[in-house]
Amino acid sequence: MTVEIRDASATDAAGIRRVFQNVFGAPLSEEEWHWKFEQDPDGWRGVVAVLDGEVVGTYLGWGARFLLDGEERLLYSAGDVATEKRVRGLGGRRSVFGMMADAFFSGVAKRVPFCYGFPGARHEKVSEKIVGSRTLFPIELVHAPAQTFGAPPSDMETGDVAPEGHDGLWQTARRALPFAAIRDRARVNWRFHARPTRHYRMVWRQQGSEITAWAALSIWQGSATVVDYLGQDPRGADLADLFAAAAEEAKGHGATTLVFWRTPGGPGRGVIDRLPGSRSQAGFPMISRVFDEDAVRRFAAGLHLVPSLYDMV
């Protein structure tokens, strides 16, 4: 039997979703597929393995535009990788998984400086061995009691959709974010409002028509993860009040703890490091398949790291 490795297209969606069901025992719904890939404002790229006309393996990446040294560049978050058992022994010296990885990364090497992902421990070792990825840093969590944030600011607003004026905040915030995912209003609303299978809450501070700070929350079983945030002050002086607003919204939904990711760069670095509470390891790192060593070194040192880069699954 010969397995064909080729670029994926939207017409492969049903086959890709079937592979997910067969491998993981859980479906990637049609609605989630459309949101995550076809509606992604930065596009997607994928490779599939095909046997007798049927998709039997996938290697997918969703596009994400970032600021890299302040300039907009495209990256891919590589994931959604699956190979059905019946073809795992095929491919000779190079497995079907390895052939898909080769095709995926050779296809993006001239378009992006690197790709990134967040694998679990077992998949991290596989990725290092077969894909040639390497760990940038482990993900560390900060668990801060919601009651320690104090009273929320009087100009606090909440909702499910990013408000008018968000783009003005983004244009100001980006000046202090040399390494960060683009977070204009269109991308924020795609990322946190349009998703069909998960609910996020947004909080922001508003003075007249001006949005001065913003955050998105994912609330689950007594904890509220601050999945993304922006402020105007390059030193992060406005983030304490923003996080107090986030804590107030979290408490209203039954959460007692706010969870943050420690970040190597950005205005949130010192603010989050000074928060009270406990620290823990997330159990997975951020990894990268690198094509530009200088770019990934600067990225790892200065990234505004937020959980929204990860929680696509």
C-alpha cells in the first residue's frame, strides 16, 4: 500500500474530521472546523496522508499574525496532528507522521521565521525526534486569589464582544509589545466571540468613547484564566486595575481564583510576577520549529505570552 502525502484543502474537511474521531475518539465538529480554520483571519495550512482516496493522517497549522520586532509577520501554530493506526507502520524508514511533518515545514519554511506549539510531555519528545523542534521555555502558571485584587475601577465594562474603540487601544498597546499576537478588534472577536464551543467573557475600561484597557476570561470550575489582556501604559501601571475588573467579573461567575501565564516580556511581566498566590508548572512547554535563529531568540526573550496562544483545542 502506498500513502500519498499532499497539501490539504477545504474539501478535505470531512476526512480530517473523521481522522480525529478515529484517533482521539472525539469529533472535531463542523462548526469548530469552520471557525478554527476557514474563518481564521490569518488563514491555515495543512498536509494530509491519503490511502486509497481516504484521508488517514493530518498535520495542520492555523495562521497567526504577530508583531516580531514590532513588524507584522505570519507564524503558524502547528498542531492538530493525527495518524490512524492502520498506516503507522507504513512509510519505510520515514513514518507517515514524519513525511507529513517534512511536507508541512518545507512548505512554510520560506514564508515564516518559525512555527510554534504547546505539546504534552510525550508529544514533545516525538516532536524533538521526528520534527526537529526544540523547547523555548516551560509554561508557568500564577494562581491569584480573586479577593486579593481589591475594588474594581468605576469605569469597568463587561460583555461578550470587543467594544467599539478596541482598535484604538490596540494601536496604543502595540507600541510596548515588540513580540505579541496581533489583537485588533476583528481578531479579538473571531478569537473570543465567534468560537462555537467555548464561552469567553471580556472586561474593559472605558472613558467616553476611548477603551483604555481590555482582558478576556475563560471561566471554568471556580477558576478564571486571563487568556489575553492589553493596556495603554508601557510599564503596565494600568494592569492592576484591569485585573481587579477581571477578578470582579470572575467572582460574579463563581470563580475564586484568577490564573495567569508568566510572561518573558511585555508590560505584564512585572505585574504578574508580583501577584500573590501560588505558582505551578502547566505541564507543557512552548516549542518551536526554527528557520530563523535570531528571530526566535528575540521572540523567546521578549514575548507577551498569553494563554490564548494555546487554548485552541
